[in-house]
Amino acid sequence: MIDINNNTMKFEYFGGYVTYDNIKIDGHLLQHIPKIYRNNNIILDAVKQNGFAIQYVNKDELTEEIALEAVKQNGLCIQHIPKEFRTPNVIKAAIKNNVFAVKTPGIKNYITSELAKEVVNKNGALLNYIPKNLITYELFFDAVKQNNSLIKKPHPTESWALYLHDNIIPKNYYTEEIFIESVHKCGSMLEFIPNTLKTQKIVDKAINHDGSALKFVPEEFMNMDVIKTAIKNYEKAIQQVPSKFVTKELIQYAIECHPNASKYIPHKYKNL
């Protein structure tokens, strides 16, 4: 039902009336305005207020301008935009507004090197949604820099994560540089680096950040410098020191660094 009062058109719907001015407040109300009473400006007002209002726009009403304004308001609404209107400008604007727009089925085919870099710089875990031919070492490094857990082997439900030998990441991309970038933000990531790929530099960087990573240090890289750094950074580290390195002087050093460390000294060392 349409009501004309004071030259204002009102469109009745379940729950009340909607006018053209209401569209600027709630874009979803576009669905209650019959197509015959719509024009380009009304549709633009709707999608500028709520990008998802584009789902109520008929294909013959749609323009690239409307699609562009919709994704500028909410990039995720690209899922409701027909393929022929997913132009480079529309896709770029969608990802700029919401990087998770890259997960939309079909979008992967339109990703460029420039967009790939923008995606992983905002969320490294989205590297899985980048076309394989665009994944360079530099892009992988940027992804790890943004999300250091990408070297972590995921739980089966964490399909977004990347890990060694994943078929989209060449093995030669897993370099000392990559692992250092990962552990310098979170030393405990040392756990997820195979011992065969650990180096002294990686170990040192991890321990400098997080002394609790001492338990993930292979014997070949365990030395007093590493141990003392771990103890200095983590009051419970004395519990993780291999027996052959524990001395009275080391225990005293641990207590000097952290008075509370005395609580964590294993009982077998109490009488040293």
C-alpha cells in the first residue's frame, strides 16, 4: 500500500511505513520500496547506509557505482554482487574496507599482487586465500611478520593456519629469516620449528623474547648464555635447565634475578 501525504510517499510494510528519508537511516528498508518507485539516487542512499542493502537491488537496477558504494560501506557485501559487477575497483574497495572479503567464493581469481600484499599485511592468516602463483617468498615473509603463528601446525579445525610442508608453501621458503621473524614476537613459537631447522640465531632470538621457550631448545644449542638469558627473562626457567648445567652459582643467579625463583628450584637441587 502506498500513502501520499504532504507530497511524501509512504510505503507500507509489516510494522509500519517507510519513506525515502528513512532509507538514509536504515538501508535495509529498500526492500519495502517497489521497484517502480526507485531510482539510482534512492538505491545509492540505501547502500551507502548499509552495503548489504544491495541484496535487494535487482540486476537491471545495478551499476558499478552502486556496487562500489556498497562495498565501501561494507566489503563483505561483495558476496551479493554479481560477477559482472565485480570489477577491479569494486574488489579493491571491498578488500580495503574489510580484508575478509577475500574469502568470498570467486574473489580469489581477481586478486593481484598489490591486493595480495594488502591482504597479508592486514591479516597474515589469509595467505591461504591468495592464488598460489602470487605467493612469493617476500609475501610469505610479510604474512609471517603480521601473524607469527603461521609456522605453527594447526589443530585440524584451524584450517586457516599454515605449517611446514603445506602444499601451498614451498619448503625452501622456511628459512632462518622466517623463523627469526616468528620467534622474535613470541618465543614459544620455537616449539613448532623442527629441530633440524633450528639454529643458534633462532634459539637466541626466541629466548631473548621468552625465557619459557628454554624447554624447546635442542641440546646442541643449549649453553650457559642461553640458560642465563632464559633465567633472566622467566623466573620459572630454572625448572627447565638440564641437570648437567645446574650449579650452586646458577641457582644463586636465578634467585638474584627473581627472588620468587626459589619456589621453583627442583627439590633435588635444594642442597647444592
